[in-house]
Amino acid sequence: MRRGYSFYAQLGLTVLLCLFIVVPIVMSALAGVTVNIFKGVSSGLTLRWIFEVWDLYAQSILLSLWLAVACLVVTTLAGVPLAYVLVRRPNRLTRMFEEILTLPVAIPGLALALALLITYGGFGSFRSSWVFILIGHVLFTLPFMVRSVAAVMSAMDMKTLEEGAASLGAGFWHRFLHVIVPNAMPGILAGALMVVTLSIGEFNLTWMLHTPLTKTLPVGLADSYASMRLEIGSAYTLIFFVLIMPLLIAMQMLARPGKKRHTASQLAEDE
Amino acid sequence: MGLQHPGEGRSRPSFFQSFGASRSAMASPATFLALMTPGVAIIAAFFLIPLFLVAIKVTDGPDGWATYLVILTNGRYLESLIQTLVMSAGVTVVALILCGVVGMFLVRNQFAGRSILIGLLTLPLSFPGTVVGFMVIMLAGRQGVIGGISNALTGEKIVFAYDIAGLFIGYLYFSIPRVILAVMASAEKLDPQLEEAARSLGAPRWRVVRDVILPGLMPGLISSGAICFATAMGAFGTAFTLATDIDVLPMVIYTEFTRNANIAVAAALSIALGAITWMCLSAVRFFVGESADVTTRGGA
């Protein structure tokens, strides 16, 4: 097939848009390892800024990782059973609850944080602990976990699976843990990646909820952009990219079309 | 990414066969209740109660219940609201046009490097707003690429990261991945044979676009536009990092709350902002259907 000027015009626009996205990422990554950005890359490359960032902000980076793990645990424990109920018992009440559940995503993080601060800001030790930030992150990420798991659950033939297991004498919790959860694993995995990525990058809520002792990675980033030299801000951004890229790539691989989820139907047929 | 299956994740009856046949495998109502308890407790304690208290808190303001209307009665807040609305709408339109063309192109053409281009375009999906702001500084700041190029060409450094153009660029930056994914999802559902039929009947290219492609893409464009608009309305980190003198609504809320300790007004403005974004997303979901899934909003 011969390709006309229109193909190349559209390709040109696509590449231009790509450059718009990628150039600043490359620039900041480069600036993070450049000796002096005002003189340019010709001044030499160094890891000095990376180490400096680690000295200054190791606490905030580690806190973010810890928060992401804690957030993942909470959203999995609360979200998977929720998804099960929403899929298995679709009635007016559960649908209304699902609507409420997704509200924290529809509302700007700033407003959500304000509500949390007004309600619980007075409880000193709670306010200044990392749990306070965790709550914000859980509110914001729980819908993503529930959606992702529910999508897989509603695609699998849960009724047949459960009946099969029940006819073999499995009680509810046994069925839930050994039949439902393993079959919903692709959804749990996709949700988990989403939750961790969002938690590590969350800023709008966290900026309002943090205290000087509970700074997260993005809070530290904002801090370094405002008060540190350009190289340090860039090096810190580079660390963020290195943390987040594998998660993003894993998500893209998982979401790739054509990778059908056969597990549920196969298991149903086996029985 | 939770995005590639629009409409799949919602529990609607159509997904399920009728239950009646055998209830034996159904858990008891008590079990269902136990399963929901952790989630319901979290939402109730940390979302519903705080929401209620914020709604009450507004009445502590100087004008009592009328504080709710402060966004319309106070000139400064109204101006900020209008600025934010115009800005978000503008970004949405530009993002839709760019991503509409590019998304359609990426779906309809197979060529080497295509999946890399898609991967790169959706990269910033979960960048926090602050990082997006920093990307704008890298692009159009004092040491930015654009300034460097213009300096080399004309001897004059073009810097616009810190004014309204910079903010616009930033909003566009975090909108592109969201919109492009949504456009591609709905473009994949279009039937290329319709276009071929139109073309074989002698329709010129622009008519194929206007009468066949655009109507088919429309639901996807509307829902991704709504998500884009709502995200832009609530975006805080980008404006915060760029520290522009343009007061977008989230920045005003932040300033009222932290610098002026004007909690009642901050609460009133937050409720107004939340109501706008929520209504915008719900309206689209109501009229267009499931595809306007808020969970594609992600970071920002």
C-alpha cells in the first residue's frame, strides 16, 4: 500500500506529540546527572546529585515505598471482598455504595484532604502519623482496586465455579479463598500495580496531609523544586522515574489486548 | 491499567445470569455483610463523615449558610472560577483535537515503532502534578529546551513556563495520555468497512471524517473530554510547582486554608469544586454510558 502525504502528516503530528512528552523527561533525567546544568552536559556527568538527594530525602522516599505497600495491603483486604459483593449481589444498595466508593476519585484530592483535616486534624498524634496519609491514599486508590477486580470477576462464571466447589463440600470461606481469589488474580494484580503507582505519585492529597516528619516522595519533590538547585530537583525526579517506570511498563504489558483471561472459563469447563 | 476495558468493571445486571436456580452456592446475607464491612467502615469513617462535617463547617463562615454562595458573590473567587473553567475547557478542546487525530491514526495504521509511540504517549499517566510542572520548566523554563533553541536561532530566550501559556502546556501534558487511551479504545470499536463504503460511494475525505468517523468517535470523545475537564479543574500540583500568578481554583482553596486560615470559605470552595467535577463526570456517564469511567483519571 502506498502511503500518501496524509499518512506522513499524521505521523509527523504523532511524533511531535511524542517529543512533547518525552523531551522534558529526557532533559530532566540528563540534568540530574550533569555537573553543572547552566554550562550544559559538556561540564561532565556525575552521580553526585543522586547521592545528595539520597542524603537529603532518603526518609521521604522510604516513607513513600512503605505507604505504597501498606496501601496495597489495605486496599486488597478491603477491596477484593467488596468487589465480590458488588458483582455477586448487584442490587440498588450495592450499586449506590459503588457510586459513593468512586466519589473520592471524582472529587479533587485537595477537597478530600480538607475534609479529612477538618474532621481528624485535631487528633494530634493521629494527625502527625503516617497513618493519616495512608487513609487519604486508601480512599483515593480503593476504587481502582475494586474496579479492576470486579471487571475480572464479572467476566468469569462465578456461579458455576461456586456451585462446583459447593457440590464438592467446600464452605463459603474455603470457596472464596481457594476458588474465587485465585481466579480473580489477574484483576488483583492489575489493581495492585495501579494502587502502588498511584500511591507513590500521589501529591494533591498528601501535600495537605503531610507534616514535617511525614514527607512523602512527591512532597519532597515539590520541596526540592522550590528550594534546591535545578540539578538536585532533576536528580530527585530521575529517582522517581526509575521507581515508577517498571510499574508503568508492567501495567502496559498487563493491559495489552489479545492477552485473554481464560482461567475462569477453563476452570469452569474442567468441572 | 484498568483502562483498557471500558464499561467492563461496573456491576450491571447484564453481566450476570439469573441467580434463582441454585441458592446453595450463595453465601448467606451475614457473610455478604461481613465481606463488605471493612470497605464500608473505611468509606463511612473517612469519607462520608468528613464530607458531612465539611458541609456543616461552611456555616461557620461570616455569612452562615450564605457562605456556600461565596464563589458566586465574591468577585475574586468568581474570577478564579471562570479562569479555571475557561482554562480547563480550552485544554480539553485542544487535547481532544490532537489526541483525536493521533489516536485514530495509531489505531488505523500498522508501522514499525507504533507500540513504542503508544507507550511513550501514555507514559505520564501517573505523574504527579508537581512532576508535570517540572516538565514544563524543563521545556519552557529559564534553562528549558525552547529557550535554548530560540536563543541559538535568534539570540533571544523564549521563556513562558511561569505564565498562563506554561500552565496550559502543563495541563495539556497530563491530559494527553488520558485522552489518547480513551480515543484509541473507542476508535478500535469503529468499523473500517463503513469508511470504505463511504469512500467507494465517492465521499471526499472530509465528508468521511465528518459523517462517519466523528459520529462513531463521539461517545468516546465526550467521555474522555469530561475526564480531561474534571482532572484539569482539580489539578493542583502543576500550578503549585509553576507558582504562576494565575489563581486557579485549587490554588485559591489552598491559599485560603493555609495562609489565611479561612477554613469556612476553603470548605465552601472545595464543595463547589467537587460538585462541579462530580456532576460533570456523572452527567456524561448518565448520557453517554459506562465509558466515562472515573477510574481512568489516575494521578494529577
